[in-house]
Amino acid sequence: MAMPWALAVYIMNMVWMVLDDWISSCVTVADEIAQALRTGDIGPFPIG
């Protein structure tokens, strides 16, 4: 049975909204970490 067009568009919009918020959060966290590294608030991450 085929999915109605309006339902497919609704699902697509909901998925895009969730992904958009998730990507925005990741970029915000990455920006905060980069700023702290530049100002010296935190040092390079130790490996090993």
C-alpha cells in the first residue's frame, strides 16, 4: 500500500528538523572546543 504524499512530506520535514537541530548542536560544541583551544583554556588532547 502506498504512503499518501502528505504523510511522506510530513515525515521528511520531521526528520529534517531533528537532523538540523542535531547538526547545530554539534557545530556549537565544536566551536566552543576550538575557542577554548585557541585561548589556551584547555590544552591539546593527550593520546595514549
